[in-house]
Amino acid sequence: MKRDFALLAGRHVDLLVCGGGIYGAWTAYDAALRGLSVAIVEQGDWAGATSSASSKLIHGGLRYLETYDFKLVRKAIRERQRLLKLAPHRVWPLRFGVPVYNDSRIGMLQLKAGLTLYDMLAGFPGEGLAHRQFGRSAFSARFPALADTGLKGGYTYGDAQTDDARLVLELIAGAMEAGAVCVNYCQLTGLSESGGVACGATVLDRMNDNSAQVFARQIVYTTGQWMSGSPPAHGWCRLSKGVHIVLPGTSSDEALLLTAQSDGRVFFMIPWYGMTLVGTTDDDYKGGPGTVSVEPEDISYLLAAANHYLKTAWTEDDVVGSYAGVRVMKRSDKALPSDVSRDWELKTANNGVLYSIGGKLTSAREDAACIVDTVCGKLGIDTPCATHERRFPWAPETDFAAWSAAIYAQADRLGIDHENAKWLMRRHGKRVVQVLHGIAGNPHLAERIVPELPFIYADLLFCAHNEMVVHLEDLLRRRMPLLILAKLGEDTMRRISEIVAAPLG
């Protein structure tokens, strides 16, 4: 993946995508696979905003059953099943526990009914994803960190997990392989119109302030929260801020779905890279699109929500990292953001520009297919969606279990422990062999960057060389999320900087 702004100058394309989050990435990838000439620009880094600030879940949304949003849940579950099949390296199963206490708002029978419906909407998945019921003792043994006073029992059910930033990156890489021009740190600064219809745009290289003109038959905005600041899209959007905090890992490799006692909101405790994500908040956001931040009251809310369920309470000193994102939802008069539907819609402005509003990480592929269907219809192109049965760009071509076993064996011979090998496969898919090749030539590259986390120096160097990294933050927040998973000291930062200085120029 090489960044080349010069490829945009004077270029004529069928589709120009503005915004390099999950919706822009899927749109560019799908369109390029269908044979359209495509360019995608992103003013920051790929997945630089909300698409790297999610709960890292590919899930149906169990909580939406309470609001009878069966259509959204069915759609998301269908996509969950599809992505587990097409991208086993990128999307992997994750079980969730749901405890029931004497004072729980939802009792055992009501929860049983909801989980049975959830399984029905998934077409009754296999044992790995179907729900299971546990009595008090068995549930407490499965989740030993939970307080057991008043515990009646609980359930577990299956959903899936991903690394959101790397999901976007892989799709951008796939779009490039299919012929798309993809440039990060490139800002769309103005549209060109002919007869009142958009026909191109001026783009700015944020690395050197050079400008270029791109000519496009169709333009689509997938700019997320930035859409709210410009007409006509600001009238179509409602923004909600979501915060996650990162805490030490627990003894369980399963997640928890819990309810905050203060306001009844659902939140998660999720294992991720050996640490624990706790989130999310859901508050109306009125600030600037690029200034969202984690506030002390966000941390206090999440700590209080989690500590209500724990035997040993976390404190602010235990918080290793945090991040905030802004969700874009359809305009709604609902009082609370958490009551607003997470479904997606496509709007068309008077000048013909398309605007992608709302949506979820899980269902972005299907929504992007609708975007490209619309573009093809406008351009008179009759080509069906190319992503619904296509394996991901970095998915191994052979049986995943056999491939994984071979990679584990190769990693073991190189002195790489099982946990590191697992995350290398999840992060790089079939490209992991290139990372391992680097270690074969320099065994010291198998060392962990931070002892507690499964990231090694060979991975760091591979990302720096091959993944369109512009700034150090791109590398340490999105290519590998060290900045939110560890409190990096000056010595560690200096060592990392010295190692990657050459490939980053």
C-alpha cells in the first residue's frame, strides 16, 4: 500500500468517494470490484475517527429486540454470519455472558425468550453461537470476577469481534488491488458543477498543500460526523458521542453484556488484545466534528457502571487508555440517543451527490452495496454486487483451521508464543508469512514491544513498511492500537521511533 497523491491530478473516474471510514472503504472496494474506476480520499488516516472508536464488535444487536427493531437485528445477524465465513482471520466468534440478579430489569424467562428469538433470526446457528443457560454456581464459576450476591444465574450467547481499524485497512488494500486510487491525508476542499450537477472536486494534499482536480461522474460522501457541519446533510443527522475505557484483562476470555444501574443503558465488558474494553456511553453531541474527547465524567460513568457488578472495584488508576467516537444517526425526535435507530439511509442532494447517513460497522458491507447499486443505476452500469460471497483480500485461500495450525507451528519454530501468533494471524491474515519471514532473518524481531501485550517488533516494522503510514500516530493507534492499550513511557516511545524512522522517512 503506497500513498501517491499524484495519481489524482486530472484523473477521470466513475466514482469519487469522500471519507475513508468503514462505509467509504466498503463502497470503494465494492465499486472497484464491479469494474468502476474509483478514487477515495480521506482527510486524515484510514479509519481515523469513529471507525477506529467502536466496540470492535460484529454483532446483531441483542438490545434492539427490546425496541422491536427486528429488521435491523436480522440484517446485522445475517452480515455477522457472512463475515465469519468470508473473513475468519478478521472476524472471529466471541461469547457474551448476561447475568441475572434479583433486581435485574429483565428476568430469566424474558431473557430466555429474547435469546431464543436472537437464535431464530440467525437461523439457529451451531453450538458456538447458540445461547446456553447456567445456574448461579455455574455462571459464577464461568465469570469469577462478577459479584455473586443476589445472582440468580445467567446465559451466554454468541456474536463476533474484530479489529475495526484493520478491517477498514484491509478493505482499502483490496480496493487498491482492484484498481482504485486511495489516498489518505487528502482533503476534498470544493466541488465542481456543470449545469447544477456535481462533476468533480478539488482535493488538497495535506502533506504539502498541493491541490489537484478530480473529475467524477458520481460523488458519494461517507464522511461520518463531518457531514453534520455542511448543508444539506446537517439537517439529516443526529450525533451521539460514545466513549470506551481500557482496563486490565480479567480471567475470562468471554465478554459481558450488562445494564448500567444509573440509567438502564446496556454496556459491554469485552476482552481485546488481552485487555478489557468497557463501553460505551451514548450522549447527544453538539461539539465540533474533530474535537470529540473523553471527559472525566465519561470515565466516572463507565467505572461506576462496571464496578456495580464486580467483586473488586476498578479505580481511575486502573484505566490504561480511553477513546471517544461520534456516531451519526438519522434525524430523530426521540429523547435519548440510545432510543434512536442505528439503521442506515442514503440521501441525494440537489446536485446529485450521494450522502451515506447512519449505519453500523456490522452492516456496512450491505449498505455500501446499496450505495454502489445506486451509483451503477445512475451511470447505466448493470453489474451486481461483488462482495457478498467474496473472501476478504487477506483471507487465506486454504482451509482456515489447517492454515492456522501450520502458521502456529511455523511461529513456534521462530520462538513466537501462541498468543502472539494468534493475533498476528488476526491482524494480517495470509500476509502473516511475510511478517514471519522478517523474523527468520532477525530473531530479535520476535520480541514483544510491551511485555503485557501481543505485539512484536516484526509486526511494527511490517506495518511501517507496507501500510500507508504517514504519522507515528497512524502506526501506534490504528495499525496497532498500542496508544490505547498501554501507557507507553518515553524510553519505549523513543525505541519505537528509532526503529521505524527509516521506513517512515
